[in-house]
Amino acid sequence: MIKTIIFDWGGVLIDNPAPRITTYCADYLNVAEQQLKKIQQELEQDFQKGLLPEDIYWEKICAHLQVPQPATPSLWKDAVRAAYVENKKVFTLVSTLKKNGYTIGFLSNTEPPAMQFFYEQHYEVFDVTVFSCAEGIRKPDKRIYQITLERLATQPDETVFIDNRPDNTEGAKNIGMHTIVFKNAEQLKNELLAFRVKID
């Protein structure tokens, strides 16, 4: 029987912010998006593991692109704020699941400034929140799923993990969790119903 449901953030609870974050930062720095995206990809893992502070992140990027460093305290948080669009239908579903007695988890590969932004939203629906930057590991490393399960005090076979990336759901499946690759709210409802999750 399913007792716990864990949600990814970007691409599930909110529209995928990555393209808009890149656009925002490229506009701020006055550089081509493709140039910025290329070096962002090289630094992404360390940034999301919390191994690379934001000031050093921009220092490396700006040195590579030969542009001045950002004057704003957190360009990344500014970009996240500008790119942030909640998926209202999914949040409504999360609230319903919570009211129906399910434990709700949150697991995201994300950067420290984005984590700070998340906490500023004061969401109360999540029983446990786990961020890659706070743990030093990212999905699909099995340890981050295990940490999440331990904090939720739940077993893998009692849990559904939802993510828009198949590699991340595969990581969860490898430790025994049920998984759903998210496409849209209606598909998510149908797949949860298939696990006999109470939605109405």
C-alpha cells in the first residue's frame, strides 16, 4: 500500500525553469545564451552538489566569457524568481494527497540560491524537503533517495517517486520505489490511481 509520495521540483511542481534561467542570466551578462549554457553545463554538477559557491560560479563563468561579474547579490536567485511558474494543477493534487493522509516528500537537484528561494515561499505541504546542494549528492545517486526515505520514515515499496527525467526515476526504481515519469497533471493522476492512491 502506498503511504508516501515524493515530488521533484523543476518540471513537475513548477514549469522547467532552466531555459528561462539561462535566458535571464545571458541577458544580464549581455552574452549569447549558447555560450553561457555551454559553460553552465560544465559547472552544473558541482553547483548542484553545493561544492561551488555562487560567487565562485560566476567568477569562473565571467572569466571564461570575459565579462564583468554580476553586481547583484544573487543573480541566480534573481533568475529563479523571474523563471518561477508553479504548476497549479500539480500543487492542487499535492494538497489533496496531503488531506487524504499521504506523507509528502520533496527531492530536487538544485543550487543553494534556488534552495533559499524555495524556503522563502514557506510551503507547508511537504513533510520532508531534500536538496542536492545540502546533501552533496544528486539524483540519480541512490544515496539521495535513501536519505529521503529515511527522513520520511517510509519504505521504498510504500513510496511513489515522481520526476520528469527518466534517469532520475530509474535511480529511484533501482532501490525499490514505485515511479512515475511526469508529463502532465492528468497523466499523473491516472498513474497514481493505478497505484491505488486515493485522489478524490
